[in-house]
Amino acid sequence: MDEIQHKFVNVGALKLHIAEIGTGPNVVVFLHGFPEIWYSWRHQMLALAGAGFRAIAPDYRGYGLSDSPPEPEKTTFTHLLNDLLQIIDALAISKVFLVGKDFGGPPAYLFSILHPERVLGVITLGVPYVPPGPSMLHKYLPEGFYILRWKEPGRAEADFGRFDAKTVVRKVYILFSRSELPIANENQEIMDLVEPDTPLPSWFTEDDLSTYGALYEKSGFRTALQVPYRTVGDDLNLPDPVVKVPTLLIMGGKDYVFKFPGIEDLIKSEKTKELVPNLEVTFIPEGTHFVQEQFPEQLNQLILAFLAKHT
């Protein structure tokens, strides 16, 4: 991991952290999900640099080593999109490939719509494209569904606050590695869905957990709960909701996202190509929500094949 360099980019009054490796002319920017940081892309960054690409992975504002905004509760997806633009401008990069996982998928899709001249292609893991709009989750899922719980101001703060940051990350990694939706009973909190003696997934080490835990200990969870969970459904007033750049969606066959209402039908039907006409979809059959860490070599080959096709 020592080969990966770290620097900070000034975006307004904030210093945003980026990890970077490689010097190739083609640039790939990785956008993490939750409970992740730049480190979740470590395997992909090393592989792409070795193949001649320049790999960059920022920590979003309020995550990891990046500064937290003065009012985290006012952070929106628009801030993340503007931060991304300012980062690639500051690094004097004209065009990039974007790779987004989990809630890093929507910024990748949306950035390609808002700035198509800056994006060569988009790869997303675990999240198909759904245009921004009001969330319907409350109509189809019980109140104990984790997103509905974490959307409620104060609920997750009280739940997480019973544990240190490392334990919170541990529990969320275990939860999100399962194939079922995390849903708590009425008198139960989301963190209680994981027993203290539950082992980590085999592909996620105690050292990995310590890295995440230390960085979330620094940043806390205030911004992470705001974006994505309390900004789900924000309307960005897109002029055209179609993703026109070449796009690859990679899904783990055992990803719990398949249990979201309508998602499996969307992914496996031709309907999704109405809004993403240049879409390819591929599956890693045994993959869960963390395919980039669970099956890094397989994922790296899929990413490199897509990049080769579009450079």
C-alpha cells in the first residue's frame, strides 16, 4: 500500500483528501460507498496503475481524511458533484473514467449527465441507475428497514453512539455482506442485528477493519448519515435524465440490493437501457455487496476489459 500517494485538494474552505497511484494518460476516479473510504479501492488502484492507468480515489467531504463541512446536516449530493468537478479541475485532468460503488454510483451517473464532455465512461458496482426523485421505499418496506431508520435524525446517532467507530464499521460490513435486507424489529436497532461474536467476512481482515475504524473515528458519522441517507430522493432538476456515456454495471449475485423493490426486474430487463442506452450488465455470481474487496482479481479484469474497450 506504500506505493499509493496521498495529497489534499482545496475545495472552497475544505481540504479534501485523495489517494493516487500511476502516471498513465488515462485517468480513473473511484467513488466509494458507505461505510467505506478511499481504502476500499486499494486492490483496484494497484491493478490499474500496474496496467498503465492513473488511479485516484477521493474521500468525500466529511469522510476519512477529508475535512468535514461546518454544517454536515446541510450536505447534499450536489456538493459531492461540485467537489468532484473541482478535484479534477485542480489536478488539470480533462477527461476521466468514473467507478462508483454503492452510493458512489449515483454521483458517477449524475456527473456524466451534467458534464458529459469530462467523462469517458462509467462503471458502477451494486447500484443500477435510477433518476433522482422522491423515494418510495417507505411505501414498500417496513419502518425497521435500515435506510428508513437512518433517515430519521437522531435515530442512527443514538444507535451508533453505543459503540466505538470500529465496531460500527464492523457491524455494517457484516450486515451489508449478507443477502437479506437489514430490517430491525420495532423494539430493536439496526446495530443489534449483528451479534458481538459474529465473525468478519473471510475477505475482510482485522487490519482492514482497523484502517476503516481509525478514519471513521476521525470523521465521525454526521456527514455519512446525511449523504446518502438523508438526501435520498433529492431532485436535482436534471435537464435530461439519460446516461449517454458507455456504462458497465457489475452486480454481485448475492448482493442484498437485489431485494430492494423492483431492482432485480430493472437490472435483468431491457427497461434499464431506456435511460442508459450504452449499458452492459455483468454478474459475479458469488459476489455480495463488496465485490471489489471480496473478488478483487475478477473485478479488476472486468474493469480493465471495459477500459480497454473505451480508450
